[in-house]
Amino acid sequence: MNPEPVTEASPARQTVAQARTSPLQSARELSKLVRESADEIEATRELPRPLFHALADAGLFHLAVPKAVGGIELDLPTYTLVIEEIGKADASTAWCVNQGAIFGTYAARMPVATARAIWIDTPRSVVANTPAPVGKAVVAPGGFRVTGRHPFSTGCRHASWLASQSQVIENGEVRMQDGKPEARYCLVPVAQAEIHDTWRTRGMRGTGTHHWSVNDVFVPEEHTFLYANAPLIQEGPLYKVPRTLCFACGDSAVALAVARSCLEAFVDLAGAKSPRYVKGLLREQAQAQISVGRAEARIRSGRAFLMEAIGEAWDEAVATGAVSLERRAALRLATTHGIRIAAEVVDDLYNAAGATAAFEGHVMQRHFQDIHVITQHVQGRLSHYELVGKISLGVPTEIQHM
């Protein structure tokens, strides 16, 4: 069964996509290498160097870095298609690209020369981040002295820089900003950090989302920026979409790509397997046919909702320079639902496949493991349904992650 054709919904986005076909074409061309590397990615729990070099040299880690800095600054609808294309070949690889690329939007909040030194002048540069301000950045002449152990840093093994999210300490006390503790990202060369082998999971193993630590490392102030509310220097529409939702777009695209790949693997299996205690091939069984039909409908509907919500948010950002709460809520709902519906598809197909899918050597086992790590990520939380429901019902709520 062939996946749905790639289309852009509006003429405005189609024009953008036509002008920038190279990232999507690069992703398609690299998919073969990604597939060939999948077993090694799984075994070593990181991207093999030849693959990382190919991805970096194609500019995929700089898709969201501003043009003024030297990046590609790709429109969000096309960006999502790029991540989807890589995700069909290997979920961990696509996750690494998405995490590295979207963190590059912070380059829009730094002086051009500084951002260029980090993202462009550093060869094959990727900045790996961490989700919580667990570090301490003690104010020092010209910058900060940074100490901390940082969790969940996707791609830290191939990163050039590590972003320590730290609370600022001045005169022995936490420095406040707008009534809250000031949190900054402090960029540390990877050679000055220690990476700890903590990412031992059954799924998404190749993301290498390890912990790392730094101890009293000096970071010049120009290599730091506020975690939130850092003023924009580059004003492109990509930087008007909340960063967490940009991450979510890629994460959801990866999940739906896993579901698509799982469906293709099931179709192949069903055409060759004769289940025990029944006559004929698996594909001749009614339950298998129902599973395939339901999977196709779910994947297509989840993907259509995702691309619709992304397109509407992008069009609004282009037209007005902002994304309204209504569009942000729709995007949060679409990204969460894409992850959740993808997991349902994989579960259904896994169950229909029988014992064959339980073995490590079968690709459906990897799909099963990968999707159930993706659902545990903050972007797939079921509480997002509640949040959007409250907004839709007019119930007062604190707006977060949007």
C-alpha cells in the first residue's frame, strides 16, 4: 500500500516549497543510508559517524537556523515533511534531526556573529539541549561559571555544543527576572563536559539521550541566552511559532512515520505468513484486512489533521507575525493526537502480526518499542487533550507548552 502523496495545502506554501526542494530531496536521498544504518543505530545507541556526517553535510541540522546566520530557515510545513521522510527510515535518526534542528531557532535570538560562530563556523555543528534548569550559572566577570548534571540530551554524542539550562546565581542568590528565577542556556563545548551512559531503553535507542555534566566551566556571556523571553533579532515567521510546538510538529511526524513504516512491514508479513491453526495466508484473514483498513484510515486522518494545523498556524504567522491561541491549541491537539493515533496503529498491527513481531530481528518489534518511548515524551502527554478541552470550553487555565 503506497503512502499518501506529499502536497501543500495553500498556494503560498506551495510557492515556498517549490523554491526549496533541496532539503526534502536530500531527506529522500538519505533515507536509503538511514535504513542501511538502522541496525547499527540500534546496537550502538547513537548515529554512526558516516550517517551523521551525511545528515550534517546536507544541512538537515540547520533547517531552522536563520538565513541571516547562514542556515536554511525552512518553512514549517516543508520542515515537517523532511522529518517525516527521515522518520519512515528510522525513528531515532529523525528524532535526533528534529531535536538538533529546532533548537537552532535560538540562533534567531543571538547576535548574528555569535550565532554563526556556534552553528555555522563550527564544523557540522549541533547543539544538544536539556529540558530542565538543573544547572547553576554563577555570575563571573565576562560570563558565568556553570556546574550541573543535565538529563535527557538527545544527540549529545554527536553534538559540538551542549546547552546547560541553568538558574543564574548572583551574590549567592538566585537572580530573578520578571518575578521568576532567571534561567539561561549556557553553551559549553562538548570537550568540556562529561557524558554519562544513562540512555538504556528498549525503544528510540539511537537517539543517545544521555545525561551529561559540567563542573565549574566558564561560559562567556555571549554564549548564553535566556531560556524564555529572549528577544528576537531575526523576525522570520518560523520564529513566531512557539518553539515547543515546532518540536511537537517534528515529534508527531516521526510517530506517524513509524506507523506508516509499521503498516508497510505488516503488509509484507501478511503476504508471506501462514498463521498457525488457520488456512491460507495472513492477508486472507478478515482480522488482518480490518487492521490494515483501520490503520490506513488512522494514519491518513492523523497526518491530514497535523498538516492542516501546521499549515494554518504557518499562514497566520506569515500574515500577522503571530500565532493566535486558537491556532496554537489546534496545533497542540494535532501533534498530540498524531502521536497517540500512531501508537494505536502500531499496537493494532503488532497484535495482528502474531508471534513473528515479538522477535528482535523483526522490524515491527522495533516499531513497537520506538512508538512506546515516543508516547512517554512530554509532547505526547494525554493531559494536552485536557488543556485544549479547557480552552475550547472557556474554562480558565494556565496556558503552558503552547
